Amino acid sequence: MGKALADNFATARAVFDEVDDALGQSLSQVMWDGPDDQLILTANAQPALMAVSMAVVRVLQAEHGITVADTAKFVAGHSLGEYSALAAAGTFTLADTARLLKVRGTAMQAATPVGTGAMAALLGLDFATASEVAAEAAGGEVCQAANDNAPGQVVVSGARSAVERAIEIARTRGARRAVLLPVSAPFHCALMQPAADAMAEALAGVTMNAPCVPVVANVLAAATSDPADIRQRLVDQVTGTVRWRESVGFMAGEGIDLFCELGAGKVLSGMVKRNAEGAAALTIGSPDDIAAAAAQLKG
């Protein structure tokens, strides 16, 4: 992940080196050589994904003169991606973003004992119905809608027993599919409150600038540029719902018809097409992607 960028662009390599220095570990070596069981640890995966996104941002600027400030109307990111978006917009330095995500990943993993929480995808139910299913399944435990990703694609999170009940209830409510997800903790629910507290403390000690373009915050599904507001929304995000369907809808409603997904993977590009009818999405994660996107964006 990200190795082709580092091999082809000194600017990208510098991003990975800076993240390694900020964390005091050779995260890039884990990204490229493994072992996989180390990379998938939340405390490593979160800064690693951010590093790849920022490598793309920096290469677009250095090689093609394409900047966030001049090209984008908004930035947004899904869950940890919101930190990448804010780094791209200049709210956080790269080093501070890496350290914040290390704290975030570590705190989220430690918030609940292993195996006591779970997340499940409920496919084929709208958000309102999925939320009702979660509330019915709770039974005095935590179970809530964690990710509203796209029409008919909602993820619930909470105590494992409650999430398992939600799967069964969802099937009786007409879900096309309801399955447990292979995650290490129940993210974006009230069980993450210890992690939210840790992030409030970490964010309080970091300098924050106003982003060069507004960020569409996960918990707002609307744009904000005030650093104090952004700080609070990042704390809220740890236990709150990622309102991705509404976030993309907000941007589309503001006239955005081209979305660029910068970094590893193409999951968000697929969601964009489901959430914004007629919108196009560019996936930019490899040297070839960068060349093709630069030609389109500058053309």
C-alpha cells in the first residue's frame, strides 16, 4: 500500500518518511513488507491509510500543480478519512495528523474488551428502518446505527449480543442481507466513549488552522470551517454516526458533480455513484491514476 507512489515520486517518499518520524516507528516498512497482522491493527492502519492519501495530495501538487485550495470546493472523508481530508486542507500538519490517528486507533481498540463488541452490515434497509432495528435489538445494551453509507447500506455497532439480535431482526424486516463485519472493535457507537475522551484531550493539544476549503463533517453532513467546531465534531465522530450518504448528498446539492477519492482503495467512489445520481468519481491511488486524473482535472 503506497509503495508504488514512494518508488516513483520523491515527494511521496517524503510523506512516508515524515509519518515514520512523527510516530517513531517504521510504519512504511510494515505497510510494504508486513506482517499483515501488524498492518491491520487499528493503531497502524489509520495513520497508514492517511499517509497514502497525503502522498497522493502532495504528488498532485508537486508534479502537476494541482492543489486542494485551487481545485476543490469541499473536502470530506469517511471516519478516519476525515483526518486525511483536514490534513489535505491544511487544518493539521502531516506529523500531527499521524500522531492523532495513532492515538485514535489505539484508544478505539482499547475502548472495549476484545470480542465484546461487533458491527454488522444491514443491506436493503433504509436508514430509518435500520435505526429502528438497532433500537429494538439493544435490549438495555448498546446498539446503534454507526455508518449510513448509501441507500440500503447501513452498518450497526454495539455490544456483540445486541448486534447479533439486530441481524436476526433485520432479516424479519426485509433486509436483503445482514452479516457481521470482520472488525476489531464496535466503532462509532456509545461504547467508544473512552476513545472520544482520549481524542478530546489529544485534539486540545494540537494547533488547528482553518481549512483552505470547508470540510463536510461526518456527524453534520454539512460544511464547516471553524477550527473549534471541527475539533468538537471530531470528538463527536468517535461515538456518532458517519452520515456519508447525507454528506455526499449535501455536496451534490451544492453543485459538485465530480468527486476525487485520494488514496488506497475505491470503496468511496462506488458509494458516491449510489449517493449522487449522475456524479462522476475519480479514484486516485497509483502513479497511473495520478497521471490520468491530472490530465482530466487540468483539461
